[in-house]
Amino acid sequence: MKAVYIVALVWGCVLCLDFNYHDNKSLENFLGNMSNLYPNITKLYSIGKTVENRDLWVLAIGRNPDVHEPLRPHVKYVGNMHGNEVVSREVLLHLIDYYLTSYGTNDTITEFLNNTVVHIMPSMNPDGFNGSSLGDCTGVQGRGNKNDYDLNRNFPDYFAVNTAPIQPETSAVMNWTLQTPFVLSANLHGGTLVVNYPFDNYPNANGITKYVTSPDDDVFISLAKTYSYKHNNMFYGNHCSDSFPEGITNGALWYPVTGGMQDWNYIQAGCLEVTLEISCCKYPPADTLPGFWNDNKQALVDFLMRVHSGVKGLIYDQEGKVVPSATLKIKGRDLVSFRSSKYGEYWRILLPGTYTLQVYNGINVTERSFVVHNGRATRLDIRSWNLSSGSTALLQGGQLFGYIPVLPALIITCYQIMFVIFTY
């Protein structure tokens, strides 16, 4: 037993994560080593390649993360989207270390990882990182990818035409997001201290700032405050050269952005995403990293835990089989829809209250009211004799949500619906 303990201690020291900046090779080695050390609760994978052929690495963390467990939600963090905004790389590496070393010893973290799959991408722009400079607090060197495109202006935009060619990094993230049933997400940046939430844009914005309310504005404000108030000082709202009440802001009220990732996640992928600005200086000295980790640690943990609130359930067809890609909406939140997973699952974060779920089958809409309480999500399963696995998607503003072909609408004159609702 003593020999085993000594070996584990030595191996642990080899993998000790220091507070220094890790280049792309060191980052890759750390992820690989942690995956090897914790094979039962991690899966390391690449979602694609950068312009310079670097892998875009993601570490999935959770109990057997590559095994499907019914109604276990997926969440994600994406760091270093702007290559010169570097603090997020290190903060996310330390979050990985914290999750893995806490599993089995910290009851809260263990329960969370047993019931959630967390996907962490420390760097979306490793090429840009390679061109950035330590100590550059306000510049743009390394901000874009190798082709010098700003990746946070590169996504398809609901409100405006985005003529920028889709970059490999953007395409990889889009495919990854559409293939994984992500419920909650944040992308991490630097340059100020604030949580920015949708919408980031509106029609004919022309650089004019104004508050643009999304259908889930109440949820986004609540999510943003979860982060800002769990952060050690973001909620004060008066850091850097900016002032943000309670440390949060609507994106378009700050400044309109065409091609932003958070709006694309929300509108096109059905995933609630915010943007976290976590440092005044984009590439500060390494000796400031312990402070950034301490400031953000609890906020990062508590933000993702919000995924277990609202409503969730399964959609079944007339034969009792699950219905993938069913189109769903919360009544009154009309701009955005979301879809069931390939296993017929759905999730939606909501604040306590009474809501109506709408399930679309061709031209028909099935509605069921439910109540969300504080605490765990309400479970609402829908069992229908007439839902088919190829339900028609809603068209909004000329765009197809969900990226699947539209099938001919079916005229259904007689149907029976049975609902099961319970909370746990």
C-alpha cells in the first residue's frame, strides 16, 4: 500500500499544474496526461483543425462521459477565442484540474459530474495565441486566427448578413455544437470584467447601442448574475475603464456585434450562451494568474450548475419510441425554438413560474402547461400517438432552426396525447 501511495504521489507531482502560461504543446500534454490519469471520468477529443493544422482539443468530464445516460445534460466552456486574450486558457486548465481532483472527495462536485457532462475547450484559437505577446493589455496582435479573421465576428447572424468566409475554427465549433445537445455554455474573453448576454445584435444596427431583449431575457439576466455575484468582485461593476451595473450587460447595449458566437448558439443551436470577460488586461503577467483563478473558481462552478433548473423530459411517438429532432418552444418566447436530442431528450433553463411547452408536428401544435420550482428541474415527458421522428422545423425570419430538411406538413385530423409530468 505504501508503494502504491508513493507512486501516486510522484505521478501527481509530475502533473502538478503551476500558475504559468502554457504554450500549445504544454496545453495538449496536460490534457492528455489528465485524460490518462482519470480515464473513467474524462474523454479527450479534437473537434477539428485550425488554419495551421493544430487540433482544437476538448476534454469532456463526467462519469463515463462517452456513455449516454438518459437526460444527462451537456454544458461547455470555450476559452481563448481571441488568441491574445489568454487568461481564459489558464483558468480553464485549473478548472479541469479542480474538477478531476475533487471527484470522489467533494460531494457537490461528484454529484454534479455524475449527472452532467462538462466539455472544456481551453483554446479555440491556438494559432492566434502563438502570435500574441505577453504584457499586451489592449492590443490586437494575435486576436484573429491565422487568416486574421475575428472568430467572434465569423458566425452566421440572424439579424444581419455576415459576408466573412467561415473559418475552419468557426466551422468546427458549429459542427460540434450542432452534434452535441448542449444546454448551457459560456465563452471566455479578456479586456474588461463583465458578463455579456444576448442579444448582441439587431437589424440595421449600424453601431448604435441599445438594449435588445431576447425571449429569454429573464433567464440570461439570472445566469449573468449567478456568475457576477459568485465572482469575487465582478458584481461591483466598476473595474477596468468600464462601468457595468452588477457586472452584467446586454450585448447590444454595450456595442452591437455581427457574427457573434453567443447569439448563434442561442438562436441556431438552442443553447443558452453568455460571454465572460474575466480580465482587464488581455495578456497580463503570469504572477497574476492565481488571483484570476481565485476570482473565477466558484463562479465557473456555480454557473454550470444552473443547467439543472427549468424543465426537461422525453418525447415519444405513437409506438413508444423516442422522437429525435422534435421542434419545441416555450409559449410566449416566440423567436427561438429548440430541439430534442437524438435520444428524444430536451432541456430548457427557466426561472420559477408557470409555462406552456409547445411541441410541433407539421402544422399541429401540442401544448402542455407545467410549473417550474426552485431547485431541480421539472420533468415533463410527452407521449403521443401522432408525433413522428421527422417533425417539421419552424421557419423564423427565413432561416431553418436545427439544420435539417423541412418535410411536407402532415394534416392530422385525429390524435391522442398523453402527458406525464413530475418533479424531482
